[in-house]
Amino acid sequence: MNWDKIKDIITIALIPVLGWVMITMRDIGTLQSKCDQQAAQIMALEAETKTLNKRTQAIEVQSAKIEVKLEALGQQLTRIERMLSVYETAK
């Protein structure tokens, strides 16, 4: 085997390898781009989740305040009913 044949064999073997390397590099770039997009989406969803958690906490506080007011109104209603029943029995 002479040197020219060896060079031809190496050249023929390297062409598919170079093609595979180029395709692999393109695929890696595509995957990296997809990963970056998904990371951005995750960050946006996390920010939205924090906002929703704050809203939920505010609603829970308001609900607790309303519940306390309803209990106080219930107690007042009970007291008024007692007063009316005493008034009715006194007649």
C-alpha cells in the first residue's frame, strides 16, 4: 500500500465522521436552545406562582376577618333573640 491509497482511505473515512460531528453539534445547539426556552418558561411560572400565593394569602386573611365578623354578628343576633324572647314572655 502506498501513501496515496492510505490518504484516500483516511479521507473517505473522515468525511462521514465530519458529517456526524456537524450534525451532532447542530443537535446540541437545538437542544440547548430548547433548554433555554424551558428555563425561561419555568422562571415565568415560578414568578406567577409567587404572585398567586400572595393573592391566596391575602384572600385567606380577608376570609378570616369576615369569619370573625360573622361570629360577632351571630352573637349579637343571639343576644337580640334572647332580648325579644324575654320581652315576649313579659307581655
